[in-house]
Amino acid sequence: MAQKDSQDTSKRLTREEVAKNNTEDSLWCIVDHKVYDLTDFVDAHPGGNVVLQQVAGQDATQAFYNLHRHEVLQKYSDLCIGTLEGEKSEVIEPHPGDLSQVPYGEPLWLTPAFKSPYYKESHRNLRKAVREFVDKDVYPEAQQKEADGTYISQELTDKMAANNLLAMRLGPGKHLYGKKLIGDVKGEEFDYFHDLIVAQELARANARGFQDGNMAGMMISLTAVRQWLNNDALKEKVTQECLSGKKFMCLAITEAFAGSDVAGLRTTAEKTADGKHYIINGTKKWITNGMFADYFVTGCRTPKGFSVILVPKSDNIETKRIKTSYSTAAATTYIQFDNVKVPTDHLLGKEDNGFIVIMSNFNHERWAMACSVIRWMRTVTEECMKWANQRIVFGKPLNQQPVIRAKLAKMISLTEACQAQLEIITYQMCNMSYEQQSKLLGGPIGLLKSYATRCAHDVADDATNIFGGRGLTQGGMGKVVEQFHRTYKFDAILGGTEEILADLGVRQAMKLMPKAML
């Protein structure tokens, strides 16, 4: 709709004046002690004209908040023509970067009066800066891309490169040294709790497909290149290209023939007669960011085992978009490698020993996925707390129903348990080398991700029931709940299924069982 010129909201009006404007020619109403002139908006109202005519000249506060969040009023703030004489607005105006004031809407370390041994001032500074950036720059684009299915813009990519958010996606490391990060955090002090904050704040864009489309492919592949590529010059070149936003990368491991069963890969890499190149043939499926990738970190079968090779984009690589239950903004891809020629110095690690490359790289990917899905659980729980507080049923708020409070209690408990488990594992990561993490944390991180996605299942189920029909609607009050219920399974499957990871955790634990305990 064409927005009207901004009006003077400081004007004082009486309820009697509002009551007189109750016709099609002059239709006013009151919401939260403010007066809105809806005369020119009636025909453009998404819910139709009748519902507005029913509240013409009246106080529509309860009716409005029974259907909408306050953000809707902010969207149409130009329709406000004044405030009621002697009255003040009661609803808190949300602003970019704000902390939620809903109980359990934030992790405990961000809640006043609660303490944590894990977070320092630099973590709080980073959280504030990243949230402001997400609210102002990421969220609007994320919502647009999630809806239309197009890929992340170069403009947003450039902004994230400029404030080093792209670099922070890889976690702590030398690639951050000497850099001043968003929130005035020094690259050298960036640890896994800073990393956790970045992952959880980015998830607040509430767009699950775009969330993966926002450089998830680079996050899970460039880390392997940084750790395992033996060609230092190529490593630095590729790192600079990707972290500056000039080039894009994805991890190409999964095939139609092999998902969690990495050993079942059929893509082959055969050396040329002179031993200087690999010739790669095969296919990959469900590859995140593959549609716009310039580099493919590719799992291949070699003569005596499994190898990982950095494959630059070429005419012999064909990509096709795959539609899934979340947005095509993720750029999920089917890839065909047809006699693709790659120099042998693009090998990661040692030939035939690529399994260790992938397995050690999985830790950070799975941990990051746990960060995000736990943040989603909290967001959905917050949505339910708000809804139960404002929705009027049988003449009283929904939260007056014991069955609803029981569901909320379960959602809160699961979210807090997952966050606590996440933070204790993050603390271990901060105090272990990459090699120690690879050796000791595969099982615990696998159990964390498996447990978190099982909890997400319960949270999604209860949230949908709390919202009812709105929890099935891709728009309006229940859109976040609907999206979570539709997409939480991505976290349960990508990066290793719940069943595989739960079993990994137990098998790793069994290896440490003392023989005397028989």
C-alpha cells in the first residue's frame, strides 16, 4: 500500500472525538492508547474491510493483540494521528538490538540477576553488535529471500565481509588475528563462546532456508581447507577470496548412494598418467550453497580409500537446484562431475586418508547446528509465551489454562537443558586443541546434536498445538512456529542423523570402558 505522510503523534485526542469517527468516510480506532486513522487503509487491510468497520470509533486494543504482535503497529506507524488525552502507551516498543524481556526469551547469561562463568565483557559487546546488525541488515533480507527463494545478495555478503562476520563463521583461529571484529572484539581473543554467540544471533533472522543459504556451505568447508590443505599459497588465496565475499564455497560429500554412510561414496578421483592431476567423476546430492559455489570441497573414492579434494568450478561441473521443505534460498544442489580435471596439490590431508579430514571437520559443523537449533527452540518458546499471554479464549488469557502452562514448562526445561549442555561442551572446546577436540569431542558433540534435535521435535509439536490453526499458517502470528515445525528436521538429518550421532556417542564412550567393569 502507498504509505501516507508521517503525522503528528503528539496530538492529544479524547475518546469522545474518536467515537465520532466511526464511518467509512472517517474511520478511527484506538490501540494501546494511540489513535489510528484507518480511513484510507480499510480497503488495503490484509484481513479485509469488515473487521476494521467492526471496531470503528472504538478501543480495539484487545481485538488487535488477540490477532497481532506489536511489530505490526510499528509497520503502520504512519497511520497513528495522536495519543489519548491523559493516557500513555503500555506496550514496550521493540528496537533493533534489544534484549527480550519475555521470561526465558534469552539464555540465562543475558538475563538480569543471573550470572555465568563463561561470558566476559567482550562476549556481551559482540552479542549487542551482532544483534543490531542482524535486526537491521540480515532480518529484512532473510525474510525476503525465504519467501521468494532467491540467494543471498552480494550487498549483504559484502557487509558481512567488511565487519568480519564471514571470518567469524569459521570459529577461532589465525585467520582472525590482527583484525578488529564487530563489537570491538580483537581477533586474538575470539573464542568458541564468541562463535556460539554469532551462530545463535544469526539464527534470530527466523528464516531457516536463508540461514543455510547465508554461507553455511563456506562455514563447513573452508574450515577443512584451512586445517588440511597442504598448498599454503592456494590455502591463503582461497581463504582471502571467500572471506572477502568475492568467491563462495560448499562441502560436497553426500551422494544419493551415501549420506551418513560416507564410506559408500561412488564419486571417483583417478590420477592422470603424469601424476599431476585428478580426473573426478560422480554426483553429489543435497549440497548446501552448491548453486552459487565457486569451490567444491569434494569427497572422492581413490585407489586405496577415500580422499578430499578442493575442486574449482568449471564447465565440466553441472549443478541443478533441489527443492526441499524449506526455502530454495539455501541453494540446495545436485551436482555432476564429468571428467573434471584438478591439480593434485588441491588434495586435503593425505591421499586415501580423507576420512579423518571429514570426521574432524564434522565437530564444528554439528556444534554450530546445535547452537542454531537451540536458539530456534528459545525463539519458539518465547513466541508461545507471548501468545499465551495475549490470546483470549473462554474469556481469559490462554496462559490461565493448566494444560498450556504444562506445555510451556516442558518447552522451557528442554531449551534450558540444551543450552546448558551446549555451554559446557563449548567450554571444553575453548580448552582443547583442534587435535584434542577431534579425538575427544566427536561423541559428546554427537550426543548434544542428537538430544537437541529430539528436544526440538517436542518443542515444535507443543508449540504448534498451542498456536492451533495459526501454527499451520505461513504468515501472521504463527509463522515462526509453522516454519520451525516444518524445518527442524533439517537439523535432525544434516551433518549426521540423530540415530547415527547417538550411536557415535555411545560407541566412543564404550571404547573408554575399563576392562575390569565386566
